[in-house]
Amino acid sequence: MDAGQILLKHGVLDAASLAKASEAQTNGARLDHTAVDLGLVSEADALRAWGAEVGMDLVDLESAEVDLSLLSEFPHKLIHRHGLFPVERRNGSVVVATSDPLNLYPLDEAGAALGLTIEPVLAPSDAIAKRVKLHLGVGSETIEGLLAQREEEEIELLEEIVTDGSEISEEAQEASVVRLVNEILIEAVDLRASDVHIESQPSGVKIRYRIDGMLHQQPTPQEINRFQAAIISRLKIMARLNIAEKRLPQDGRIKLKVHGREVDVRVSVIPMLHGEGIVMRLLDKGSMEFSLEKLGMNPDLRTRFDDLIRLPHGIVLVTGPTGSGKTTSLYSALLDIKSEDTKIITTEDPVEYQLEGINQIQVHGKIGLTFAASLRAILRHDPDVVLVGEIRDHETAENAIQAALTGHLVFSTLHTNDAPSAYTRLVDMGIEPFLVASTIEAVMAQRLVRRLCSNCRVPYEPRQEDLPKDFPWEEYQAAGMPIYHHGSCRSCRNLGFAGRQGIFELCPTTDSVRQLAHDRASSWEIRQAALSDGMRTLRQDAWLKVIDGTTTVEEVLRVTKSDRI
């Protein structure tokens, strides 16, 4: 649903104002919000247009009669965090005012909490804020008020908390702080966040969740700022870190259960200019599924990859930046080839997920158990398949090459921007080119693009001149299907996307690639040879996802660079 076109359609914005708002629109901001901020349209008029479009009434909340008995039953978290306000009971349902006609998930949550049908109406945000202050008081948005509705402890720590008895540790153990931290973690898991960022800013604490690779700021009450030190201390205690140390970076781990699902949380604390910043990486073991079927590979690429992971020996590399899904692809491959007559051993830093039937080793650099050292030991355990978490140095690369030469199939990862660069990277590490050429069987580069929500994606027919020059126009026309913008609905929590899928660049070591690697050719020359042999680039694979209707042109431009540069 295009906000600008809706305002234009209902006459609250003219074409010139729409162009001005579009020019000022920042990444992630909705155009109607930008137009209101610029003073091009009032919030009430914008809501009136939305109401006409989606079938919601605009109410005058300042003069409306409010059923105050609803306030005691209505979840206060939804009032303060999502800007909802219950107005009255009507024919067995509850009329609830909101200033965001697209954010329907909190309304569903309110209906579930009350056990009644919710009838949404629209009201400007300042009118809702006035009603909140009038009936709940200026200080109503306290942490205690936000959390008062949560009676059951939904987080279970799997390791015992140890405190040093200091004043700051006692503050961090106060019930309100404990419940607030639990609330942050529960919401992150519910939203499928991969990371939680708690940042210390001059204006106070900022909380952001990374969902499907994109950061989203979470609305928080001002009063959370006075709990900032206690929140950080509580998390440091949970991660078994030194709460008195505020000058050095620290890393820890929290093991907990949320809604009965085991979640592993990696905690990183770094001192910043205005206080300590915390980033938590959430590994939701209960929701993770490793399957080659669900990675998003095209059928032809999947067939070639299936053949590669069943080779008797050699090295298969997966490359890409942190967070590009390399581990997921490799775990999926291991589980696909796992059998009773195959011995699989991995060495990882860290072991992110425990896999049944696969022997996993946790690297401990401080005691000398490095990738290289563990790989030497693995080869004495009679494996058939070996996974090395990452080739970081010459020694690890040398041992991986040796493992391949002695009849083992080796999987590993490397940090390069594309697949052909992996051959030259290994040579740069000091590996002889003839060894690289004879042992590397294939390199697969990958990235992740967000998958469109199938419930709200919006079809459109683009003009060729509006698309990037490398867009495969002929393939798009041959498919005879529209491509899509993202929409907004309650099932995807108004993000327009639900989950991610991989885009892949598979470079098999063909005879021409093998010869160039042997001759110390540049990565550019290897790339040209691979393209001539039929390699599909990351960008080309991503365009196929657009034509299939599973992602957007904008998402491809965000994640990949043009092959023509």
C-alpha cells in the first residue's frame, strides 16, 4: 500500500507536495509521516485519507466519552508502547483508537488479552497522548506501569546467577529491572530478531532490534533512562561478566528459555563515549531449521551443489561477510549427507547449533585448541567429512589442503566478496597455487535478501527505463508475471517482509578455472573464465528472485552491486 498515492488519491496532498515529501523521505520512513513532519498535511487529514482507504472512522478523541472502566483491564504496555487507547464498549466489542492504521498487530494482542473483538478507529497521536496523561497521569509511562501486566515469568535462566553483593549488583537484581530486561529479550524473540542493540546516547538509552538483517528502533518510555546502568549491569550479571569493569570490552554468553524454547545469547559489551553499549546475538535453537530445500537455491544450482557435497574428497568453500548465512548453508549440507556410514567432524568458533549425529569441536584459542590444531587431531579420528569453521591463516589453510589430499571431503568458509576471489585469497595466505588448483572443487559466495510477505506484497508492471540497466528484461517478459513491491499487514507486523532467503554465486573449479588458479592469475581473470563456463553471479541470481516474486528490486540494490561496474 503506497502511502503517497493514498494521500494523493483522497486529495489531501497535491503532486508538488508529494514530490517534495518523497525527496525528503529518509530510508525506512513512511511517506505520510514525512509529509506530516514537513507540515505539508495535518496528521488528522492524513488519517482521514487512510480511514477512507482502509475503512476506519476518524474520531474526535478530545470530545469523545471514554469508558474509564476499560483502562484497568486494558494492557498498559499497548497504551504506552504502541499508542493505543480504549474508548468504549460497543455491541460486544471494544472500540480502540490508534494513530497508525497499518500497525494492526498490537490490536490483535489487545483482543487476545481482553478476550473480545477489537474495533479500531483512528485518532491523531497528540489527541491519544492527551487522553493518556488525563486519565493515567503524567508519570504513567513508568517501567512498573509498562510491566505491571506481565505476571508470569516467561524467561527461565539455564545457568545460576552469581552476584558479588555490591550495591550496583543489588540494584540490577531489583524486580522491576529483572522484568524489564526479560521484556526486552521476550520481545526480541517474538519479533524474530537476530540481534539486540542497547546503545548509550547523549539523549539516553536507545534499543534497536535487527530483524531480517535490518535495524528497527523500538519505542521506549523516557523513564527507561534512569534504569540504563541497572539494565546493563543486569545483562552483565546474566552473562557472568565483571560488572565493575567499565573501561574494557567484555564478551559473555547467556543460556535461557523463552516460551519454552532454548535461546543462546552471545553478549558483547563495549565502553562508548556516553556509557557502555551492548549487542546481543540471539540464537533461537527452537525455531532454527537446517534444510537445503529452504535456502532459496534455484533448482539447477541445487542439483550442482548436491553433486559437490557428495564428492569423495576435495574442498568446498562458502564465502561471504558475517551474517550472510554461510553456517546455515554448511549445516544444511552436512545434515543432507549425514548417514550411519559417514563420519562427520566439525571444528567451530563458536559452535552455534548442536547437530545430532555430527561430532562437533569448540575451538579454544587461549589453551591452544585452534582451528589448525583441532584439524590435525580430527584427521587422526578417521573422518570422512570435515567442516572447518573458517580458514583464517596459513596453517589452517595448509591443514585443510592436506586433509583434502589424503582423501577427505572438507567444507569451510572464507571472507571474500565473491566466489572467484577465494582462489587468490588462499594463494595470498601462502598456499602453493598448484595445491589450490588441485584441491578446491568449488566456491560458493552468498548473501541474504529479505523474502516478501506473501499476504501483502503488491504487484506492479515496471517500465524498462525505471529498472537498473542490468535487470534481465527479456527473462522478466518471458516469465509473464508481475514483480512486486512490499506491502504491510498484521501477519508480517507491517514490515512487508517475512524471513530471508539466500542468493548464490556457485563457481565450480572447471578446467579453465583450475588452470588460471595454477598460473597465479588474478581474481578478475578467474571470474571471466567462470562466467564463460556458465557461472551465475550474485546479482543475476538475485534478479531471478525478483522475477519469481519473492523479493523486490530495492532489496537487490541494497544487497548486491552491479556486475557492470
